[in-house]
Amino acid sequence: MDSDCILILDFGGQQAQMMARKLRGERFFCEILPCETAAEDIAGRAPRGLLLAGGAGDPDDAGARHADAEIFALGIPVLAMGYGAREMALALGGQLLDTQISGRSAQISFSASPLFEGLGESERFFSRVDSMELPEGFCAIAYAGGGLVPAFACEEKRLYALQFYAENNDPDGLQILANFAGGICGCEAWWSMEAFVERAEANIRAEVGEGSALIAISGGVDSAVCAALLYRAIGDRLKCLYINTGLMRKGETALVTSTFRDALNMELICVDAGERILKRLEGVADPSAKREVVEQEVMRVFEDEARALGHVDCLCQGTIYPDVLSGATRRAPGFDKCIEPLRLLFKDEVRQLGEVLGMPKELTQRQPFPEPGLAVRIVGEVTREKLDMLREADAIFREEVAEAGLDRRVWQYFAVLTNIRTLGQRDGVVCQEYAVALRAVSSQDALSFNAYRMPYDLLERVTQRITREVVGVNRVLYDVTGRATSSIEWE
């Protein structure tokens, strides 16, 4: 995108992505690469600085991941955090002695280093602080009680190491990142969605040329924003295809079609594949198998419709940066060229881009939704009856959350139809009906999350409505499980 950037070398875990989002929030562009990326390749990209993030354990452990030691001799400023600080120390001739504190906070003071410009004393949480024999030319640049050295550096070579990370809602941590990127590396704070649009449009026009392009609209934020960006760049040469899987939430298909046709004035080809997909799901109970069935059938429908459209020069996909980093990218066969205009953006940036493009908030602020749709929010086999029950229960939950004014505060909230059936009464008749589980989580980016503490009176209203209005459901549960043992979805 631009050499005026910071490259983040990822040693594993979630810290690299968290640091990338914080840097971009300060308008410094950054990209993430595997920690093993060769120094020669890094030098060829000519970044303004390097940040080492992620990892666990010690660099001298068996099987530990390592950076190319030559990166420290490139003359590029380096900020190593957490595990990266230990990696830097060992790579340059230092020694790890022992762990002094772990999993607690401590008050620290900063020396007069450009990395800590504008900072005084600060209380920080430390996952781990080691005592070290520092490499030659390095000295402590932050201090804590008991002789702790939470940060050290070789100012002459612009090599810095912190034994902590910028935490959530941490202004001092953000200041340190901004000092490194702007003050030490000389990066320009140019990154914004307005700047991205200008560059992305030019890239799209260059890639597509005078040809035509096709994009599949899933109903989610990523594909919708990608389509709006493409339309802005190449106009009516873009064809949009929406496949209704029959596994969408209540009112979803109507929202997508009306938004594209009425609000965005874009042509949208709609295909109803609900019967076809539901038939393929008969007898399938395993979540991963359901996901595979839906993905395969959607791909077949897409290929059939693409052939019916005739020659299309370019396939477009709403791949975003977390997909790229996790390797969760797929490409439909049969196209000579594929472009992914959003492949450098995080989810929150995609939402910001949608607002810049003038898209309705009903689309840009939608919750994340799994590609197989409600199929993976039904425990066990998917049937039409179960889909109808889940749609209604989910709609009631979403309506009540919105009515309470919490829809912008909760990252994600939805209903799950369990395979638990219990005895109850309906209209005076004893019957066996299903239990619905409600799930709500608070998060910034889905990298970490906590169960959201819904007000009890709201849960009570939702429960009363679901058990009264949704025939076949007589019990409502609330899932309060956090990140430590579960994922957000019930797969």
C-alpha cells in the first residue's frame, strides 16, 4: 500500500492484531507479517519501523519461533514487546535470568527517552517481567520497585524493548505506540478510510480495466461494503449476485435487496436456493459438516449463476484482513482474475468505510453473522420447523435489545435453538418443547470477548415473549460463558 508504514512481526496469538488496530487507530498504517520473514524481504519493503508482538514462553524453548536476527542490523527502528523483548535480548547477546513478577500490576517510571515523550509515572499490568543481563549497548529506560526493568533500549541504534503491551483503554500505551511510529520512525499519520477510498478506487480501475466484475453478496457487512466500493469505482460494469440460502435471519433478505436496489441504486440479481440447501442438510447434525454442506452448495449455485451471466472478466471478494492473516480465504474457480479490495482492512475499518461511502447504518452496523447462517445456530439437524422457531426467537431478542437502546453497545447478540426438549404446557396441554439459549458478548474485534451482562428485566421480557409467541419453545437460557473456554458461536 505504502512504504510509509510499520511492519509488525507476529510471533503467534492475538497481540499482533491488537497492536495493529491500535496503531491504525492512531492513523499510522501497518501490516502484519510472520515473525520468520527474512531480513532481506523486510529491507526490500523499506518500512519506517518494525514492531515485534505476540508469542508465549521463552525464545530458547524447544520449538520456539524466532525472527531473523539480521533485522536488528538493518538500521530500521525496532520496538519489541512481551516475548519479542526477550527475543531481542537473546538475539543480541543478552541472557534471561528469571521471572520476577507475573500476572499483576506495578507502578513504573520512565526515563527521558523519546519512546516515553509526554509520559510520567504509570501503573501497568504485567503478564510477565524477567530479570535479564542486557546486551552490550543497552540500558534500562523504565524502572519499577525491586529493581525491575520493564523496558530497555539501545537509543543509538533505535532498538527498544518493552516487557508489556498497550492495554485496552490505555492512553499511555497508545502514546508509546504513537511516539515510536511518529517520533522515532518518522511515519506520517496518513491512514484513514478517506485516504483508503482514493487509493482503492484507483487500484480497482487498474485491475478491472474496461472489463466487467462480479461479486457475491452474502448479506453481511464485508461483501456489502466491498460492492459499494466497487460500484463507486466501475459503476454498472459491476454485477452483484445475492444467494438466499434460506438460512438467513428474519427480514434479512428484504433488507439486503431493498438497500441495494433502493438506497444504493445498484442492480442486484437474487437467487433463492433455500429448498436446494435445506434438502442437502437433511440428516446432517455435526456443525462442521453443516458448514461444509452450505459452503459447497452456495459455491455450486454461484458457479451456475456466473455461467448463466456469460463472460465476466473479474471476480471480486469481500475478504478482509483477519481472513488473510488466518488463511481463511477461498476463491471460486473459473475466473482469470480475482481482486479483494478490502483485504487490508479490519472489521471496524470496514464499517467506517461503509459510512464514508454513504451506506445505510442498517447495513454497516450489522452484527457479525456466520456464513452458514442459522444452520450453525441450530444444535443438531436443520429442519424448516426449527428454522421458523429460531428466526422468531432471534427476532424477538434483537427487537428487545434495540428497544432497550443496547444494540450499539453489545458487539453481538443472537439466539440458539438447542436440542434440549423439556415437558411444559401450552394452552393447557402437556407437551415437550425446545429450549432456546440467548448469547450476547461485548468485544472490540472478536479477538477477545466477555459475556454481556444483560439487564434482568430485559431477559425476563424476552423470555416471556419467546415462550408465549414461539410455538415449540418453552424454555429460555442465557449463556454467560466467556472467552476462556468457549467461542462466541455455538459451533
